[in-house]
Amino acid sequence: MRYLPPFLIAVLLATIVGDTEAATSIYRCVGDDGIVRFQDSACSSGESGRKIELPKEPSVPRVEPSRLGTAVPLRIPKVEPPSESAPAAEPGANATLCTREDGSRYLSESGHGEQRAVPLAMLGVPGDSLADAYAGRDGIGVSAPGMRTPPVDRTRYGQLGAAYVWIEDPCARITAAQLCEFLDERVVDAERRLRYAFSDTSTQVGEELEVLRRRAKICRP
């Protein structure tokens, strides 16, 4: 009688599956010592065990070569280079032009206008007319005897028009043509200021002119 160690069971199974001529059954036996043994012959009379039937044919279905089909090659799409006739992006299409309250204009790189704190009086606040200011019981023109004199705060901080508020310059997107027109105006203005600039400001104006000329190159094909 031959005893098979457990680690040889896998080898035996593979051999039996691969060779249909070999034995198709094994025995699982448990001795008095409690050790489980697998063997190719029946268990002894003093052992408990059972017979394990193995399939005579491989459990993996065989596939005929004619049914495997033909391998399909992987097709990688060809990327065409951009055509030279494709229209280029319009230069300065996303330019933003902002306007200050004094009417001066400037280009915004962020798309937002400059912010500053100004007195309300610059914005026309308060906007009461003379008739509104003098009318009413507590108007500034009240002078009848016996009427209550309204309290007056004569400090500059007590005036509504002296209060400050944050404002932001309005901005708008412009086309490439509008951008080129603005840059041309700025170049002409900088050239004029450079001609009449003093020695202490000519360097600054000259640098500003060079920056404007470089930006204006996008308008020249």
C-alpha cells in the first residue's frame, strides 16, 4: 500500500486529468492517530475513509482550433496634424477694456476693473434738491419762533457725503479691432508725451511706449 502526502494530491490530480489512462479514483483514509491520508488503494480495515471518484475526462472544455477565429489587430486612430488653412484664433479676442470715472480707459488683465474708495459726494449722494432741504418742520430754513431747532452736526465726519464707499470701474469685452484701435491711440499718446517729457520722466514714458508697441504687434499681420 502506498500513502500519498497531501502536497502530492495536486500533482496527482493534474496527472489524472491530463492522462485518461491513469486511475480515476483515490481513497481518503483516517487512521487511529487522526492523520488524514490520500492513497490509490482501499483503506485498511482499522481505518475510516471514503472513495473519491475523479472525472475521466478533463473538466475544461476543449475548443476546436477552427472555432478560435482570427485575431483582430489593434487599430490606432491616426491623428491628422492641424491644417494650415484652419482659421487661427483672433488675437486679443478676450481683451477687457475698463473705464474710470474720469473717462480714462485701460486694459484689464484679470477681466475686472480697479477698485477704490471714494466719498459718497463724488457719486452725487445725498441728492436732495434745495426745495427738499428747506421744506418740512425740521428743514434748514425753519426760523419761526417757538419751533424746535433741529440739531446740527458740523463735523466733517457727520456729513453723509463725506462717507466713503468702494467702487469698481466698469469693464467690457472688446473685439480684436477695438483692441487694436485702443493700442494705436495709446501708442500715439505715449509718443507725444515722450517728445515733451522732462529728463526725470522720459525714461518711464519710454518704457511705457515700448510695452505698448510690443502689444500692438498682434495687430500687424
